[in-house]
Amino acid sequence: MTDNYLIDCIKRFQDLPEGIQEAFGGFDSCLKIKTIEEAYNVSLSFAVILVAINELTVDDLPDYLVLEFKLDRSKAEEITKYLDKEIFGPVLDLVLGDTDEDSESNSKSETNSFGPIVNLNFDEKKELILKTFTDQLIPALLAEPDKLQDFNIAIFQAFNIDDVLEDRVESLLYNNQEKIGDHQIILDNHPASPSIANWLKDFIKKYGSDIFNEVILAEYLSQSLNVKQLKPNEKELVRKLLKLYYNLVFFPESMDGVPLENWQIFPIDEQYLKTKNQVAAQNNDLSKNEETDKTNLSKITEVSPVLETTSEPVVSERQKIIFDLQKNLTKYPVSSLEYKAVRQEINRLSRK
């Protein structure tokens, strides 16, 4: 494989719609690819790119893996099966849309209906944000972490563009009539609807409208008589709601000391963030190693006048290819599928 072919394929991948790129090479997909790579001790990032750009079909993939990595046919088919299940199948669902009208549960249906947002323009993002806080807050709170991360980024971007949007969103939150729980709650000594608006009123009545912390949140969730009548999944929804309220209403104080990449309005699972940060740290280490490699290689290429007179080239063709690929690495985010594909090719050439 030439470096020109690899870079050309990556450019074709980057010409795909953003939603398709995210589905093939987003953070969640890269984690799944990494898991399969580690299980079979094989590099798969470029193979996924080839399927994404229709350079390979899924049916062709076992043959490619056999030829490229000298794998047994059965192992190549196993890898293809896992990739098809974890990566290619979900992308096909994204392209065709979800046609399954018989969802197992209402909450699952609502969760799957949320997003994506990455391929929307500003007006569309703004409309989705307002719609979500009006009557789709519960599906959003139940959404998968990767979708919520994209949504949070879109919210912060929209707030920066539209100065009054944050106030409108807060107002919608305080007036949201979606219900958490099947039973009425007691508010001001009277039965009331278990609406999001009333859950917030109940919390604020007990603890005031000042900024609060995890201790206060835990106290409310464990001691409130209204919360005690909830099912575990409903109680978790209230917890997420109050975290959302805290993140939104008390921003930017709510994000004080939080790394920018972890800023959030909708709360995201802590384990997801931890795993994401670990992968980012690993990729940063790879990036540092790459800079060291480039420095060392630049020293090699500094040929003295005496050496220039010899007939043998100091830098081999393979080293030149590696150097060119290393220069291309700087074009891609370290956590991207493109970066992984180029890095894996550099490693393969370096082992020769």
C-alpha cells in the first residue's frame, strides 16, 4: 500500500456526510474498533475506512484481511462479523432510518429518537434545543452518552451565537410539563402533577435557588417523601434532571474546575467520560511519541557534505514514506479513525 493511496482514501472518507463519518469513526466506534483490534491483535482502522468509502464491501472484507494480515479464513470471518454487528450495521440503520415501529418499551423508543445533531445547521440545532426543553427532555436525559456529548457541544455553540437563547431554555425548563413518575407529588401541602416543572419547584422550595452540591442532591434523593414513591429508574431521572438544572442555571460556576472537553448541560455517565479521557491520554502519548520520531528522523535526514558524496542514499524509500505519513498525522485529531489508520500504517512500515 502506498502512502498516496492511504491519504487519498482518508480524503474520500472526510468527504462523507458528517453524520456518516461520526458513525464510522466517532469516539464510540473507535472504542469498539480498538476492542476488536486488541482481541485479534490486528489493525482495522484503515479497513473500516475502505468499507466506509465503498472501496471494499463487507463481503470482500474477509478476503482483504486474509491477504493483508495473513489471517486464517475463519478468524477473518469472525472479525468481519463483529465489525458488521458493532459498526457497519448501526451505520446502515443511520442511513436507512429506524423502521421498527414495535419498540420494546416507550422509554427505549424515546431514547432512540434523540439525535443526531452533528449534521444540522445553526437554525436546525436551535430548533432542536428549544423542542427538547419544551417536551422532549426525558428522551434526551435517557439518550446515549455519545449523543449527549454532541448535544452538549451544540448547546454551548448555540448559546455563544444567540445571546437570549440560554434565558429561553431556562424558562422552558421551569415550565416543562413532562412527567416523571405515575403518582402525584405533594407540593405546598397539595397534590400536584409529577411534572418536571413541579419536581424543580419541590427541590427549590426545600433548598432554595442558590447553587447546590452533591451532598444536597444526595440528601434530597434519599429523604424526600416525593422521591421515595418513585421506582429506581424514575429516581435516576430526577437525579439527572437536577444535575441538568444545576449545570444550566448555574453555568459557568457549575463547570468551575472542569476541563473544557468535559463541560456539559445534560449530565453524562461518569464511566463514559473516564474511558474517553483515558483514550485521549493514550492518544496524547502516541502524539508525543510521534513528535519524538519526527525529531529523530529529521536528525537522520541532516546529511553531512561527506555523506552526500557517497553513492548509497542515507534515507531509504521506506523511511521517506514513514516521514511523509508522520507529516500527515498532524492533520487529524489524535482520537480520530483517520489518525489511527495512518499511525497503524507507520507502525507496520517501522517493523519491516
